[in-house]
Amino acid sequence: MIYKLLIVLVLLNPLLAIAAPTLWLTEQMINLKFNVDNISYQELIAKQSETVQHDTLLFDIRLPEEYQQSRIKGSIQINPDMKSEDFIARYGDKIKNKELIFYCSVGYRSSIFIQRIDKLAKVNGVKKMQNLTGGIFRWYNENQLVINDKGETDEIHPSNESWAHLIKPRKIAPND
């Protein structure tokens, strides 16, 4: 079903399909597969620039080694396999009346995680949950800041070799 819809997208707009990066196609497949609310990197930038940010929490749904290499500033690392009950036990007091934004490398694991915790999170007072479209790869490819424990970095964990081609290489300009 997903592949049929993707073929229709490509046939309806062949120029876009030819010019579009593979990450765009991955985003479309994830959006078709998962019924979760999404937020674009531009919308996340706007949220981060708001003067009052205390009603939004950002969660990184990647493995610790991925998170250590680079992450979006202010994110909290969650193991992708964490059970919903464990998530609520650990973060229940922090998530009440909040909007939660989740991301992983491309949006796949974070979409699964949102679906897993959806009912329990709503029962525990979460206002809204969203998946960052394209994950940290889209964020990074759009030249947004990623950090590690030492500060800004130009490295990003590719998750695996087959996903590495979705990342546009970049270098941070040296300090003058």
C-alpha cells in the first residue's frame, strides 16, 4: 500500500521525484506508514525561539551512542525500546500539560515511540505529541545547530551504513 502511494506521488510529480533527495522520499514513506502528528524543522525553530519554552519538551529517540555524537540542543535522550509504562514512571511529572516533540534519525523510531506511548501519555495529561519530520537528519541537512558534550559539532551519527547517504556532509567554519 505504501509503495503504491509513493509510486503515485512520483508519477504525479516526476520532476520533484528526480530532484528530491532520498531523505524526502523517506519522509513521505514514514508519513504514509504512521498516523502521528508531525512538526517541520521550521516549526521547531519557531518554537525554540519563543520566549516561553516551558510548555514544550524535546525527546531524542536514538541510542545513547547516537545521542552522544550529536543532538538537538535541549533534547532528552530516550531509548527507542523504552516501554510506555517506564516512560510515564520516569517523566510523568514533567510531561503533564506539555507538548512533546520526538525525533530520531529520520522519524521512523520516533513515530513508533509516539504510537507506543500515545494512550498512556494522554491519560497522564500530555497536551500534544509530534514527530519531527525527517528527524535529526533533516535538521542537520538544513544547517541547524547540533551539539555534543563539547559544544557545536559538524558530525552526525549515521545510524547505519544504509542511512548514511541521507546526510549532507558539512563543516563548521573555523573560529577566527
